[in-house]
Amino acid sequence: MAEDGGMAGDSPQASLFATPEPTADLVGLRQQCEACRRCGLAAARQQVVISRGDPKARLMVIGEGPGAQEDATGLPFVGRAGQLLDQMLASVGLDSNADAYICNVVKCRPPDNRKPTAQEMQACAPWLATQIAAVNPAVVLLAGATALEGVLGIRGGISRLRGQWHPWEGRWMMPVFHPSYLLRNPSRQQGSPKWLTWQDLQEVHRRLEAIATGAEALPG
Ligand code: SF4
């Protein structure tokens, strides 16, 4: 669930998939989140976990919530699942720190890595909304069923809806399997969850390139 992973990249390189202007709202967001007590998850957190990657990226990845390593480091997706996410993005030519902005639906670790409740997701929604507005991604990957529920309000449809594009407020969203699920299902055979996710990420890269070159427009 909340194992997220990847490498802590504080100095992203210039990316093909980047917007020209840096964002200002994210500086205030960190201070607001660090002071936030909007839900009970604040009580046991070590750190709020806001993001890693490039705020100017055209790709945003939204996961569920911080796990133990994320809570300890203050960075999302830094465990085994995050490393797998990094590897899978790299396999389609995307650098997770230079080409993506990575965050979660909730910014504080749920106890025992449980799924955040609907109330906790709702409480944290303003911070996620600020991130989406500030980064203004063209494409959003919703990693796992909780992200699908937390952002689009769709419950339990990850196997059915993964790989499908959803136009949402002028951008494209695609649900995919969470990397932690892929760690538990490591087969790469055709039709396996990992194979399907690789197809999904290739499609994501294709669409990012099409948008970057002007071959495709964002949804109205
Ligand atoms: S999870 Fe979100 S809403 Fe809850 S305390 Fe943390 S930052 Fe605030």
C-alpha cells in the first residue's frame, strides 16, 4: 500500500516535459502542511511527506500515502515500490525526478500502513488540489485504487480502469496499478499486471510527447 519509492532527487535536470515557469504556491504549501492538523494522521507522523521530483514537470504521479520510509525521510516513494516506479518510468524513457512530480493523496503516514479513510483523504484534498494547480501537469498517473478513489472518486475499479484515459479539468489522468501491487505480482508475462503497466507507461510517454510537440491537445 503505502510503500512508495524512489530516489531522493533534489536537483532535477532540465526535462523535455517541463513548463517554463517555476511555481510559487508550493513554498507556502510546505509550511501549511507542516502545521496542518486537519486530520488525525498528524498525531503520529514524523514528517509530512509532500513531494519529490520537478514541480515544472508535465507528468504528475499521485500515490496513496507515506509509508515508514517516507515518514522517516520526508520524501514520497522512497521504498522498494518507489524504486520499482523509478525503474518502470525509466524503461519508457522518463526520469522520475526530472520528468515527474511525485506526491500522495495524504501527506501523513496512516498507522500500520493502512489505507487512509475517506475523511482523511477529504481533509488532505486541499493540499493535493494546491499541488495539482501549482504544477499544472498535462498528464497525471493515479497509482493504485486509493489514488483513483481520492482524486476521481471512483472506488474499486483499478483492474477495470487502469490504462484508460480520463479527461479531468483540462488534463489527462490515467489509473495504473500501484507499484507495491506489482512487487507482489512480479511476473512479466504478457497480460500480467506488470506487463500491463508497462503498456500503460508507454502510452503515457507517447501522450506526453504528443502534447509536447503539439501533435495532441489537452482535453477541453
Ligand atoms: S494527512 Fe493531510 S490533512 Fe491530515 S494532518 Fe496530514 S497534511 Fe493535514
